[in-house]
Amino acid sequence: MHGLSRHRLLILASICAFWTGLIFLGHFFSATPFLSVPWRSEQSFEDLLRREGRKTATRHDFVFLGIDQSTLQLPPMTAEEIANNRAFQLMTERPFPWSREVWALLLDRLFAAGARLVMFDMIFSPPNDGDPAFHAALDHYHDKVVLGANFDMENAAQAVTPNDALIPAPQLLDNRVGFVNFWPDPIDGKIRAATYRVTDRQLAGLPPHPSEEIFESLSARALVKIGHAADIPNDFRGQMIRFTALDAFEPRPLYEVFDPKFWHANYADGAFFKNKIVMIGSSAQVTHDVFVTPMSPVTSGAALHLQAMAAALGHEFLRPTPAKTGLALVCAAGLIAWSLVAFVRRPLVCVGALIGIAGFYLGAGRLFYDKSGLLLLTVPVLSALLLSGSFSLGFEYALERIEKLRTRRTLERYVSRNLVKEILENPDSYYSSLRGVRVPVTMLFSDLIGFTTLSEKADPEVLVVHLNEYLTRMTSVVFSNGGTLDKFIGDAIMAVWGNVGSFGVAQDAKNCVRAALGMRRELRQLNEKWRDEGRMGLGMGIGINQGEVIVGNIGSQERMDPTVIGDSVNLASRLEGLTRIYGVDILVGATAAELVRDEFHLRSVARVQVKGKTKPVDVFTLIGARNEDVDPQLLKWLESYEEGFEKFRSRDFTEAKILFSRFLEFYPDDLLAKMYLNRALEYEQHPPDEAWDAVEVFKKK
């Protein structure tokens, strides 16, 4: 393998190893801000899967009777309704917590309706009125009721249990009592897992031991009582559960169970509760019995217990990717990125492949989640793939840009800058366009005046420096105005607008004229500099024409020249030669003049028929741009010149003589006005024949 290629592969491998290594280390340094970002973000991605992926099936035999705001306040009732309802009497005697006789009445009503199990997400710890009645009901329905207890984790995991009047000690070992705790994720405080069993050692922060006393959760106690003890996970760790839909366990107002109107209308006189598992708990936000889960920022504790039961009954538990497997996937992602960029030498294909692999992996992650509950490690793996791939592609791009820049700088010494850009950036379209197409373009020919005299006298080395300085400045003006340098012909320049890329016919012509004015300014500055250095100043002639030409590769099989050919090109060249005859530095053809007249001041020069043309054309010279400072007096007296020019063409030589003379009073050195004054005087004395049409015919180039 070539040395440069080996060097490139090593650099690409280093880039991929760097990013893969950083992500790999993030697994072991989870507290380090930058390194841990992909691993912390994995949790957010898994939460997204929980929200968007498959849910645990909704259990239609679960009912949540909520102590909501309407139950706490009770709607307006008549005295007769309260007098005939023992539960409402107790609930209106004092604010919540009511006498516990209410709960005894509730158990009687639900079990009489055929309820299978009643769960209380409540801790009846302090003694209260009605405890004896509630105690009797708990004993009576011993196998069909479960109460809550709580481990106060802020107070050395002290247990808060139902009081002794309800259930004798030790309450946590009674199969009617289960702890209600959910332990949140220590990083963001969200509940993602349910713990069904704990031990004393575990609560103290030590590893669990099976020989210890085991405490079961509220949901675990309920599962045992309905005959599903085998569905409870047989360990002591938190089990990540697949959640049900957000609206799976919407609370129903508890007071409706005691109201005969709702009991009949909403619960079919109790038939609704037959074989149902009923959860009693708070659903009013004022009680603050709410938790944050990946599914919702507010989930009631009672609903979470039902979620835990539904997950156990459906065996809907989630499991993370094993650590070793996850790290292996990260390394594999970096290796895949390196292989793609190193051996597939087409950037767009690499980008497409990286995106395709990432999309496939995301799809696999969703499939594993839905089908098997596996939380496939995703964010760190895709981070390794995309960071390694994108930075490797960035290196390849930078390498290519450097190489292209080196090539461009070399080519620009010999070929026009915009032509090089087009060839390098759009080679296919450019080459296809050079088979020969007709295109409207604007051409500029320039040539030095006096250079032949200079070349006969000057030292060759000095002459080359002199010429190169001139050509460098002129070429820069052409490029800065969007032109294409077609070729140098000795000290002459041929430039084209619209052959490589066009801004529109009119705009191309205007850019060309701006370039001509810029070349005029540059030559003035150069002449001042050269004269200060004791060198000879030079003049310049510029011819501009616009028209349709053939753009193509002209030449032999050995060497091709991308150029333009056609009658319009020849006319531009002829106009440059006529600048010496008319004593102006710039001549513009009629077509180009019409395109630029709105932005530039023009002066009529002649109607000419150059060699090789059968039809005459009007030509003009440039005064300046309309948005630049142009002598207002000159513009004013040019009106006299233009009027005299029209009189001359219409054979009114006497009036033309007067107008040209008036112009020369202010500009006595103007060669054009002198020429036309002399001709007017001559034609006034010896008028031309009737066939005269003011056309000057040139037989030579």
C-alpha cells in the first residue's frame, strides 16, 4: 500500500479510536461532565421508548377509586340525602381524614357487589374514630384486603404502619400489609422500577440476604391474594417495568360509590365491581401523593401500584443491555465508522451508509424493546458511530479541500479562476457543456498601446516584469467583476462574461463594462507609478461586444482550449483596434450599449463597418457609471456633442459644425469633436453623394 494511503488510514483509525475511547471511558467515569453525556442521554432515549413503544396491556379488571377534590368537598346535598346515608354523615361531620367507619362501609359495599380485592394506598397509622368498625371489617375480609405501610427513608428507614387497633404487630409481616414505597432514580428522581420485596439489610443500605425477614410491597401482597404469587419477581432489586398507557387507570370519584344516583347510573347497582381489583387512594393533587415517571410528570401513587401489578401479571419487565455487551457495541460502532470512511472513498455514500446504519440500529432498538423488553444500548453506540464517522469524513473533506486548493492554485496560474472553480466543482456538467453550445455572452478585448516601442528599447527582464505587473492588475479586475480570462495574446487580454456561469445577459454586460472602467483606473495608477519610477507610461484600447457565440473545446486531441468563437467575438476584437483611430480607450458595440445604458454614461462615436462585416454597427465610448462622480459640465456639453452627431448623420453639416465648435470651446483637446468638426467643414464645402449614410468602412483589421 502506498505510504500516503497508510498514513491516511492511521489518521482515520486514530480519529475513530479517540471518539470511541472517549465514549468507552464515559461508562466508567459517569460523573465527568463531557464523558458522561452519551450515557446520561441514554436514559432520556429509553424514556422516549417507554412513551412511544409498546405498552403493558390495560387491565380492565383494575378500578381506581380516587379521593379527589370532589370527594373531599362533596357536592351540595339535601339534608334528607345526608340523613339517609351513614357514609355521607361521617364524611360531612369533619374534614378528611374521616372516621374510619367510612372505610368499613366501603368494604361492605364493594364486597357485597362482588369485588375480588380491595387495596388501600393509605397508611392508617394514627388512631382515629371508627377504628373498631374498620378493624372488624379487615378481619372479616382478611383474604381480600391489603393496606399500605411506608418506610421513612429520611429517618433511618423507620416503618410507618397501620396502628395496632387495626392490625396487631408486627404489621409488616401480616399478609394484609404491604409497603407503598417506590425508589426513584438517584440522578433525575423519576420512578422507572418497582421493588416487590426488600429486607432489613437492604433498607440499611447493605446487600440483601435471603435468610432475613422479607417485607413485601402493596402490589406483591395483592398479587398473592389473587393467586399470582408465582408472577412476583423472586429477588430484592428494583424491576424496571413496562408502563401502561397514561389513561389506563383513570380515577373515579370515591363518593359516587355511596351516592345511590351514581351507584345506579355509573356502576349498575354494583355489578360493575364484580371480580374487580379496586384501588383506594388519593387522586387530588393537594395531597401531593404524586410521582414523576418517564410517562408523565404527575402520576399518582395508587396508579403506580396498579402499573406494578399489571407489569407483573403480564411479565412486562425491562432489562438493560449487559455492560460488557454494551461496551463491545460501542467498539464495534467505532470500527464500522472507520471501515466505511477508510475503504468507501465516496463521501455521500459514507454519509448515507452512516445514516442508514443509525436508522437500522434505532429500528432494532425499538424492535427489541417491543418484542423482548431489552433496552438496547443506543445513544453511546450511535455517538461512537456518528462522531467517529463525521469527524473522519471531516478529515477526509479537509484533506480533499487542501488537495483541491493546491490543484486550484496551480491551475489558476494557467486557466481563468472561475473556469477552474467550475471544472473542479462541477466537472461533469462543465465537460458536457463544452461539446459546443450557442450562448449569449459579452466579450472584452484589450491591448496595450506603445508596448511595441517599449519592447524594442527595454531590457527583456525589465520588460517581462513591466508586462506581468500590468497583466496581474488587469486580470484581477476581470476576476473581481465575475469575468472569465479566456487567454493572453502577448500583451492583449481576451475576457468573457456568461460562458462559464451567467448572471443574466444584461448583468453580464454591466459586469464587463465595470471591468473596463476598472482597467482604465488601474492603468492610470500604474502609469503614475511607472513615471515616478522613470519608466515609460502606456496606453490601452478596449473593445466590448455582446452577442451569441459558440462555446466549446477548440483544439486538437493533444491539447484543447475552452473558448468562444463567432462573429460577435470578431467584432469585439475589431472594436479594440478602432480605439486608436477614434482616439478613445474604450469602444462598446450597439448591443452591449443598449444593455448597459441605464447604469452608464455613453458617448456616440461612429457607425462603422469593420472588415468581414456586411452590416454597419453603432459604437460608443464609456464616460463613466451613473452612480459615480462624473463631471456634470462634461455631461451637459456632451448633449451639444450628441446633437451635433445627429445633425452630422442627417447631413445638416452647418448646424453640426456649430454644435461641435461650441463643445470644443470647453474641451478644445477632444479628438472626436475635432474629427467631426473637420468632416463637417469638409462636407459643408463638398457634400457627399446621395448614397452617403455616415458609415465608415474599414477594409483592414
